[in-house]
Amino acid sequence: MATPPPALRNKGRYLLAALALAGGLWACRRPESAVPPAPAQASTAAVAPPTAHCLGPAPTVSPAPPPPLPLSGRLGLWVAEVDPVTLRSLRAVAENPNGVFPLASTYKQAVLWAVLQQFDAGTLLPTERFNVTRENQSLGKYPYDGTSIKDLTIRMIRNSDNTATDILHRRVGLKAVQAVADRLGLCHTRLILPTKAWWAAQAGLSNTFNGSDRWEAATGEERAQLAAAIDADAQKYRSDFLQRKLDAYFEGNPNPADDLRVHNLSTPYEFATLLAHEYLRPGLSPRALAWQHEVAALGFGRSALREEALHNVAVFYGKGGNGWRILAYTGYFQTKDGHHIIYALMQHGASETYTMPNTRRAFAWINAAIDAVLRAKAVTEVQAVTP
């Protein structure tokens, strides 16, 4: 793929183009029925308390088919059909499922879950309204003043609005979003930083980040304290100033290892596990489930699925994300014939600095892996009835 022009060679400058492309992809989606069946069962049960153990590595499964179209850089993929009751993987294929990757905007699905949990707890109302300030404005387009929490969640998932995300992330609390992973024992998953905070750290604007050698290894309360301080550093700067500093960083000699220091992170297997819980066993009330169903379906991915072209998708929830040489697509869908599929694709260190044009290639691989999983199901069924 040809190198993009200089104006597209960093996250700051190409962010608006990415949002415009995402909006165009969204506009091409086939209209959904008003209320397709939601997969999760309503429950008022509280989310389980934090666990002291780690989930562990992905189980040994069949290798994913090779990407049908070239994809550069370090790649990871986990695609599985899961039991909607036990959440056990029935069939799966994978490539580097335990590798740690930047999540980019795919992490925003975890923010949505944390918002819904606090709605059920009675500590947050969907009608609360927020203004955009010098402190909370992040990169890219941003909401109107007075936007409600409900509409912020829509902008976060549908438009990938970073300011909307940061407002919500800080409203529920940095630790609450991290707890989404910690409760599931996802020890390689970091979700704690708002977008402005990780970009400020990457641009060299956080004295806390620059002065600490503990951030990468920190967990628990130590990580929470460092994250709060990094976020406070970030809020000192106007978004346009942050933009210029980030431009200067990427126009210099950016190190891909820096992405793993500053971004929210996960592995394909761990983030797929998070999505299986969020969308199939979220522990939410009926009202929160309705909110989740409305908003989570707005993320990009459905129109790129081969099963959607076959008119075989009953429910879809998902989100994409991109950054400098970073791309991620993750999601869940239920087929009309009863299969529950989770996918997580991650790319880091791509040869393309602007990765959104890799979307077609990424979904070619996702679809090939989904086909492999569904074919394995069909083979199993045939073998079961063969005398």
C-alpha cells in the first residue's frame, strides 16, 4: 500500500480523516430491525468481586488461516464460537492470541460497560449533562455543550468521539474502567487511561510519566495513583497544543515500544474474553441491557462481516480502533442460526502509518477465521451423525 501524504502521517493529523471514513462506513450499513433479539439475559446480580488470580494464556486451538490479503507488522487474532451460557469456547482459531497489543479505540467498549454498571448501581443518570472544557477536550471532533451521558455513549461508540469517551471515563472513575478487566482476571489488560492522558504521555507532556519507572509494572492502587496523576498532567494542556506536540513526536523518530508503554492494552484472547462477558453475561438490568443493545450495535464491523452479506446476523456489537501503525477490530455477533461468535484482531507496527485503509484486509482475515470456525462446527455435526 502506498505511503500516505505527510498530512496523514500521524494520529493527530489523520484523526479527523479517520472519523470521516468511519462515518462513511457507518452510513453504508444495511438498516437494522428496530429491536432484534438481545443475546444477554437480564440480571440484577452484581458483577463478581475482583479476583486474585489471572485468567492465564489462551487454550491451545487450531491456527487461524493465513491472512487472505497482506497485513504487515505484528499481528494477533482470536476468533471463537462460544457457549452463550458457560462462555466456554466451543471452537476457536488463533494467531498470537497472547501477544500484548495497543487497543486504541476498541477499549471504549469497556467504558460503556462501566457506565451501564454505574447506571444500575444508581450512581449515574443517563440524563446528566456535560460541557466541553479546556481540561476535558481531547483530539478530534467533540460534543456540543450540554450533551447527556446517554448521547455521549452514542458518540463514543458510533463516532469514536475521544472527548465523549474521556468525559465518561472520568465520570465513572479511572479505576472503574480498569475494574472491568480486573474482575475477570485479565492481568495483561490495561484500560485505565483516558485518551488525552495516553497521548499526553506519548507526547512527553506528563511529568508523572516521564519521572516514573514504575508505570509499566504497576498494578492495583499504585497504578491507579499513577494513572490519576498522568491524567491530571494531561488536563493542563489545550487539545490544540497537545496536537502539535504529538505531531512533533510522530514526525521525529517514533518508537513502537512507546505504544506499549502509554496505550491501553490487551491480548486478543483476553479482550475477546472481556467482550464475551460484556455482551453475553454482563450482569445488567433490563433497562441497562436495552441501553447496551442500542449503543453497542452502533460500532463499526457488522457491514464488513461475510455473514452479514449472507443476511445471517441477528445481533452485532463491536468497535474498531486505529492509531499510528495501529489497527484493531473486535466484536461479537449472533447468527440467525444460533452461533455466538467473538472476534479480536490486533495489528501493531504496520508498515502503513495510517491504518484505516487496512480495514478491508483486516476483515478478510476475520471472515476467513470465522469461516474456519463455522466449518469446524459443520464438520463436527456431520461426524456426529455418521454411523
